[in-house]
Amino acid sequence: MKPTPKKGNQPQSQNQIQQQLTVTKHYQGVIPPPEMMEQFKNIDPSFPDRILKMAENEGSHRRELAKSVTFKSFILDFSGIISGIAVVGGVIWLCYEFVKRGYATQAASLGIAVLVGLAVVFVTRKQPKNLNNGNGK
């Protein structure tokens, strides 16, 4: 005698389609939303405080990094200007010495070469590095 299947134990047919639903939640930013913080608190009561402390530390680190980059950029630009002034002053002095000793042609050649070099440096420095097809982004 063959046992009859009960209602809950019906054999699955080969044509039956199985569906699965996956729900994901995500957030953008440093601090998760309050619902997620509550779930973290259920896991470990210290998690929300630790997450907030981590976010505060990250913010402080980013601000310090921005200050450092800004200061170093200023120092680099300033030292470039001072170096440029020193080089131009040196070349002017050298041209003066050439002219004073009777080498006016060499002084003019040196002066023109330095002026062209400086013009190239200043013109190429002022151009944007990436034009992005003119879309302004």
C-alpha cells in the first residue's frame, strides 16, 4: 500500500517557479540612520557611541588634512615666486656684467632666452590641466 501525501507535503512539480526576494538597505554618509543605529545598539550597546566617535575622528582628520594641504600649497607657491624673483635678479645682474665688460650681444641673447623661458613657464602654468570638453565640470 502506497502512502498518500498530506496537503502540506505535496510533491513539487517540475514546472513550479521559485521566487526569492532580497531587500537591501544602504545609506550614504558617515553616520547611519537612526533605525540602523538602533539595530546596532541591539547587537552591542556601545556600537552607536563608537560609530559616532569614529565619525567625529574622521571629520577631524579630514579638516586637519585639508589645512595641511592648503598650507603646503601656499608654501610651495610662495617659494616658487621667491625662486623666480631670485633667478630673474641673477640674470639681470649677469646681463649687466656682460654689458659692462663689452659683451652686449651675449647679454641680449641671455636676456631673451630667459624672458622666453619665463614666458613659457607662466603661460603653461595658467592653462587649465583638464578642459573636460568645455563642459565646465
